[in-house]
Amino acid sequence: MLADAKKAIEAGQSMREALLDDPRIDPMARNILQTGEESDQLVAVLEPAIARFEAETSQMMSQLTKMLTPILTLIIGTTVGAIILSTVSAIMDLNDAVL
């Protein structure tokens, strides 16, 4: 998508025509890019938007990590418990075979 937009912009299209009509672009990002292009202040408009998107991404990754930690702990605990149970079961079977 970005490669096609770059080619279109180099060919003389505006950013709006080349990039902003794509449905994969977030509506808020579309509005920010459109406003920056129309006011010819694209860099000044994008800096706070980039900071906001980075903060949102960081928060989402933090929440995902907090959610995955207990799940992974349960999976690891279950695996270790199964290994211990099978080992103890094998020892008990050997004990029964000897007696």
C-alpha cells in the first residue's frame, strides 16, 4: 500500500488521492493527514499524532503482557504437573511390579 502511494505521489498525485482513500487507514489518522496536507503543516500535525499512537501501542502491549502472564503460568504449571504425575505413576507401577 505504501509503495503504491509513494509511486502515485512521485507521479504528481496528492497524498489524499494516493493514500487517504484506502480503507485500511484508521479514520483518525486519515483526518490528521488530510488536515496536515491542507494546511501545509504536515510535520507539525504528525508529531503529536505519532506520540499518541506510540503511547496507545505501548499501553496495548502492556495490557497484553499482563493478560498473557497468568495464562502462560497456568500452561507451564500444568505441563510440569503432568511430567511429575507421569514420573510418580511410573515409579508406583515399578513398585507394584516388584511386590
